[in-house]
Amino acid sequence: MKKLRNEQKGLLFIALIIIVIAALSLFFARSLKTNRVEDALEHDTLLRTLFVVQNADGSVLFSNVIILDTETKKAAVINLPGYTGAIFQSLGRTDRLAQVYNELGMASYRSEVQKMLGISIPYTTMVKLEDFIRLCDMFGGMRVFIPSPIDSTSGEGERWLLPSGAVTLDGDKIAVYLRYRDEEETEESIQDRYQNVMGAFLTGLHDQSFKIFNSSKNFKRFSVNLNTNLADYEEETLYSEISQIDTESIIKQTITGSLRNVDGQQLLFPLNNGEFIKEAVKQTTYMLMSSDGTISNRIYVLEIQNGTKTQGLARRTATLYQNASYDVLSAVNADSNDYAETVIVDHIGNEAVARQVGELIRCTNIKQADEMEDGSSGDSMVDFTVILGRDFNGAYVIPGASY
């Protein structure tokens, strides 16, 4: 009997040791636990997240990169058209960007997007379409603008029915908005719809943040629909920051280029071998981080003038500026087609912004409107006039060159 009691005491002692070790391990684990998002924000105010909505078959429906400055609360949403073409190292061939995700998954997709945009993207989120629908209903619907009523039928007999105007759509209607196709609709228009939905998602997150983040239970209901590369507590930090976004000033960008037929499919090859989108993203990032209000407080209006004999140069350059988040009022011919140098004409006396306008095309020749000869300063209704000279190669100014 005594022997049995001694054995019981020994087992109890061992159990106590195990409990103490477990408690100490838990204590040290918690004390050593780091939050990668918080740690990153101590050194950099920018958050960059790749957000992918996935079809039921596992393919990418649409994707965007969200860039947020956590101090200014300004954000940009960069649409990634799935038909963007390039020689993708991960695939070992020329193909559509979406095919990288479809075949190799998120890690390879993020790697290729980082190369394409010239930035690091530490965080990723994948949402299945069915879960995106659920999030839409959780937000009480998402608000989008539909220019004309939709009433058509898919090849499989599904009826697509949507009202026109600025409307709030529930989850099922958002799914229709994302999936319907019109025979006369361009791929560019479809991409616009995708980006509109991304903007509506961010607005819904912002508007419902007081509910989502007021308890761990509510956040769990939200986050269960997300598949990220973060731990739960890091995920909450990330989306809490994103929910504070200034939804009234989201900058929308997309990849632009020329269409080419490759192996039977139309691919969009980025302008200037992809260098333009890198430069546009870089400039947009500067705009987000501007805290003095000189750059990011509004969208600036430009006029593009072609001062050369190259046909269509003003129109093509206008596209560059529009996709760098400027508002181009007009693209016209200059008073002469013999400008040797490209010049930025500043109508508002804001040198900081004028330098930003010029930086996109690497132009440092900036003049005030009153310095220009009569008739050459451009439209006084715009903030800046860009007069393209012979030193402009269609993408950048090359000092001393003549094209």
C-alpha cells in the first residue's frame, strides 16, 4: 500500500513538472511571438497586398494589388488583367498572366506580379468567389455603377438581369455583375467592372469596420472567408489597417499596352516592355506618401500637345498619363510640329507637382505659363500642359535626341 502511494506521488510530481514546463513554454512562446505586419510598419508606412478572387474551378477571376500608406490613409488599386502577356519565367513560355496562377498557384503568381510592377508584395489574400459573395452580403451589399440595364442570357441558359445606375447589389447580383458577358463588350470594359468591384469591397470593409473589428468573434466571421499568408493575429492587423482607407480618393490603375495574337490568343503586352507600369506605380506611391497635401490632395488635369510630326503621339501619351492617375482633358496638336524639346507648362505655380508630371516621362524642362510665347502655353483651364518634342521617344525624354 505504501509502495502504491509512493508511485502515485511520483506520478503526481511528474505531472506537475509537465504542467510547469508547458506553462513556461506557452509564456515564452507568447512573449517571443512577433507580428510581421506590425514589425514591417515600424520601418515602412506602406502596405502592399495581392488580392485574388478565385473561380469555383480554381482559376483566377480577377486580381488587384492594393497599395496603402498607413499614415496618409491614401491607397491605390492596381488591376492585373488576366490576359496580360509576357515571357513568364515560372511557366517557361509566353502566356497569359492568369495562367501562372491557374497552373502554379499564388506563390509563383506573386513572384511574377512583383517583377511586372517592380515592387515587393509581402502579403497575399485569396478569396473564393462563393466566399466573396458571402462577404458582400456581410457588408449589406456592394455599390457599383451600371451605365445601362442588363437583360441577357448566357450560353448555358443563365439569365443575367441587372438594373442601371448607382446601385447596391447583394452577393448573388455581384456574382452576376462579375460573370456576365456582352457580345459587344471589350475586355477593357470587363476589367473596369472587376476594378469597380474591388473598390466596392474596400468601401464595404471601411463602412463596416466598426462591426468587423469590435470583437474577435466578428473578425473571425469575416476572416474565415480569406486565405492569406499570415497568422490570424497578423491578418487582423493587416485588414484593420486596410479598413481605414480613404475611400473617397482611391487611385485606380491598370496595365496598358498593345494587343498581339500569340498561339491563337489575344494578349496585352505592357507598354515599353513593361517599364511604363513600373514607373507609373513608383509615381503613384510617391503620391500616396505625400503628407504636405501638394500632390495627393486631388487629381490634376493635363493637356497633351504633340509638337512633332509623329502621328498619334499626343493620344498615346495621354493614355500613359491617364493610367498614372492624371485627368487628361485633351490630346491635340501643338502650335508647331517642330519642338526640339519636350516641355511641361505649369499653369498653377506648383513646382513640386510639375516635377512629378515631368518625372513620368523623364522630362525636367519645366516652365511657367507666363514664360511661354503667345499661343504656345496651352489651355489655361488645365493645371499643366505637356508639349511633346523631338526628344521624346514615345515613352521617355532622351535629352539631345531627335525622333
